[in-house]
Amino acid sequence: MITLNRVFVTDCEGPVSLNDNAFEAAAHFMPEGDRFFRKVSEFDDILADEIKRPGYNAGDTLKLIVPFLVAYGVTDEKLIEFSEETLKLVPGAEETLELAMQLMPSYIISTSYRHYIEALCRRTGFPIENTRHTTLTLNVPLGDDEREMLMKLREEVIDGDFQDLDEIFFRKIPEMRIGRLLDEVRTVGGDGKRVALKGILSELGLTEKAAMYVGDSITDVEPLRELRGKGIPISFNGNGYALREAEVAVISRDARALLPLVDLHSRFGRDYVMEFVKAYSDDPERALESFRVDFRVAERFENIFRDAYPTITPVDDTDELVEESLAVRKRVRGEDVGSLG
């Protein structure tokens, strides 16, 4: 029976899907698009985590690359088709989402473009109205002069340093006609995810204590931090950014590692879930027997992971966990995607 006094919220890319859709689209549609995206992503990490530029959110990479996607002929239709063809789910993700939806209101908050989220919802049956994502259109006019300029700027981005990128993205492109498009794009990343989480809680009439949030990257820092000491912030195969803010680390090649946590969260408070996590980290089998995990969930979990239980542990020593988490992250998602911030 569904409970209305708890809520499950997850990031998309990482905990649910294997893709980094924007990276993959850039690599597919643009010459040296993989190098281009990686350079902009590194720029994004510096702006969001080190400089903390006012008004800039982690994940605004997806805003910055939009003019370049348009320049290389990417349309809404092409991105939808590409997203549907390349979509890959984390093993067990559909089953995990299904359990969460059976037990409590469940949501996805993602920095991903709407094109990708719609493809994911069509594949999984997850309700699109329960997603928060970056909305934009790529079907905008672009003159030949600006198209040529953007193609040249793409090369400068790849070869440039921080100051070069700052000049390109915050002076040159805003002065172009296509630059107006950037003002219309609101990425759901960083503080945008925190705002989305708060909005969901407000709509449901719940507080942070009622929420579980699963994230894995720099764009999840704000919602994870929002739940520290109140709800249940979880890093799933997270990088250092996510692990620094999470209180629970789950490290697994299969999203069904989350099943006991989802089940317990739907029926008990934060303290009970955190007690389970601590007990599990010491002795998984005993914890599954001793705590009030639904017997069907416990049986399913044991059948899936009997030969190698996944890591579920309190985040006490971030440095110790980062190496293990990153190793699994890269094995599951691939070296290129897994190493992005």
C-alpha cells in the first residue's frame, strides 16, 4: 500500500541510466565533441565548486553547449531520436523505480534535456509529470555568419584555458543573436535541483525528514546537502562531489542495491534506516534478518546479490570510499562518462 508521508527522489543519469546524454550527443553530432564537452564540463566544475560564480549552477554545461549543438544542425527531432536509440538503463533500475512507485510518491530530478527524459519515461513507464528536467528547444534560427563563428569557437574551446572559455561563454556568445537562447534555458542542476526538491516537498505537504534523495555527481550536491541530518541523502556510485554531501554510500553494479533502503524508508524514520545502514556495513546478512525489511524485498535482494553483497555504508571517511565508488562508477558507466563531474 502506498504511503503519502514519505517521498523517494532520484537523479536520472547515474542511479537510473548509464548515459550522459549531453556528452554523448556532443560527441555524436560535433567534430571532437567528446573533447569539447569534457573541456566545458571541467570549466563548469571550476565555476560551480571552486569559484562559486554567483548565479551559476553545477550542470550549466548543458546551457553553454546549446548554441554549438544548434550550429551543428541538432534539432529537437534529432535529439529525441538520438536519445531513444542510445538510452541505456542501469541494471535493476526499472525494478527499483517500480518498487519505489508502489510504496510512495516517487520523482526524478535531472539536469538532462527534456528530450532524453521523455525517452526514458517512454521506456520505463515512469510518469513524465513526476520529473523535473531542463526544458528547451533546439529548433531556433541561426544565421550562416554565427554558425561559422560558433564552429571556430568550438576549436578555441578545445584548445583554450580558463580565461579563454570565460571570454567565449560570458562575453562573445552573449553578444551574438544566438546568445539570447542562453537566457531562456534554465538547467535543473545544482541549486536548481535543491529548488526542485523543495518544490516537490511543498506540493506534497512534507518536510525534508520525509525525503530520500539518490544522486551521484556535482549536480546533486545541493539536494544532498539539503537533506543532511534531516532526510536520507544517498550517493549511488557517486564521485567525490556527491560523497562529500551524502550520508549513505551505495556502491553496486545493480540499482537493486537500493531496494532495502527504499522499503525501509517508506515505513520508518531516518534513524531506523541509518541504523540499518550501519548494521549492514558490519554484517549484511544479519542486518537483513534483524531489521524489518519486507521479506519479499529481503529475499529478492539476497537472490540477486548472494555471491557478492553490494556496499551500503555510512559515509564516515569520504576519501576511503571515493576510490571504490569511482572504480565501480567507471566499470558501470564506462571510463568517459564515469570520469565526468
